Amino acid sequence: GAGVSQSPRYKVAKRGQDVALRCDPISGHVSLFWYQQALGQGPEFLTYFQNEAQLDKSGLPSDRFFAERPEGSVSTLKIQRTQQEDSAVYLCASSMGRLVGISGTDTQYFGPGTRLTVL
Amino acid sequence: SQQGEEDPQALSIQEGENATMNCSYKTSINNLQWYRQNSGRGLVHLILIRSNEREKHSGRLRVTLDTSKKSSSLLITASRAADTASYFCASPNNAGNMLTFGGGTRLMVKP
């Protein structure tokens, strides 16, 4: 595909239910990121993969959140026993993964997000 | 936690006017990036300015960076209704593996 895709676009869950959110990055992109965006706020970092390795999960808010990227392409963010405070838009981004000169990063391309509402 | 704060939080202007948004950040940066987010859509990268640059242009966009004040501004000239969106500044950590975003400015351009 031409860009990052995410599914489902919208998810309504009852409190206590488990959910799984999928991200298909741009083909060939090494790096994959998950962000959480609360209503009216900027995105906040959750976790980062380089290929299949999860190199940083410092942003995951609790052990109910789990992310994987087993084959270094598609990634899944799983939230167990959802709570109302988990309601947010979950954004996935991918990048080529090459450092660019002194700037230290390359452009991240974002998907449309999954809007999760926990009732 | 958010790296930066943006002001204003909301801005409403008429088509054709210029829009200026400001971003302040807390820690030293390698570069600062600006993103646009249309309602219900993901973020789109607009422009990146490196820490050793003071000003950068891209089309109708002009970004400035003042590292002594830890601040940046985004100017959109001759605004159009299609520019209506939220605009975020963001900076990468030293490893370049995460972006820290500001709270965003919600811009409305009235036709």
C-alpha cells in the first residue's frame, strides 16, 4: 500500500474487554512506533520496534498494554481488561529507520489511527 | 508527558490572512518538526528544522527556531480553508526513536 494503514478505524469495547489493534506499516520500513492521543492532546509515545525487536516500551502506561511485531512488518497493540481511561486514538507510524546526518531521525509516516472508546 | 507547549491553543482567521503558531520546548533538541492533523486523520509531516538552522521555508510555510529561547514558530501565509487542522510541533529524543509532541494549535480558516 501507499501508506500506513490501521484497523479497525473505530472500536467500541466494554470495560474489561480485551482489544487488538493492527498496524500495517509502509513496506520496507524498519522502524514502527505506537502513540496514544487523548482527546484534544498531542500524541504520546507508547513503544518502538526496529524490525521485530521491541527496543523501547517505556511509554506503555501499564502491564495491560502489550505490543508485538513478530515478523518485522505488521504490528499489533493489545490492551487487556480495558478501562475507561484507555479511550483514545491509537496512532501507528513507520519510518525507514536510517539516521539522517546530524538531525538524528528520519520522517515518521502516520496511519489514520484507531479510535478506541471504552464504555 | 509533553515536551512542548504551543500557543495559541486555538486560532481562527479569515482566508487569505497569515497564521502564526508558536511552540516552546523544554530540553535540548537535534531538530524540531511540525505536523498537521486533519479531523479524524493521522498526522502529516510538514517540515523539519535542524538545531543549527534558524529559518526554513517550504511553499507557504515558514518555520523559525530560536534555540536560546527554546522556541519555534510556524507561519502559514495566505491561508486557505483547506489549512483548517491541528498543528503540532515535535522533537525526537537523542536516539531518534521517539517523538515528543506539544499540545497542538487548532487552526480554523474561514472562507
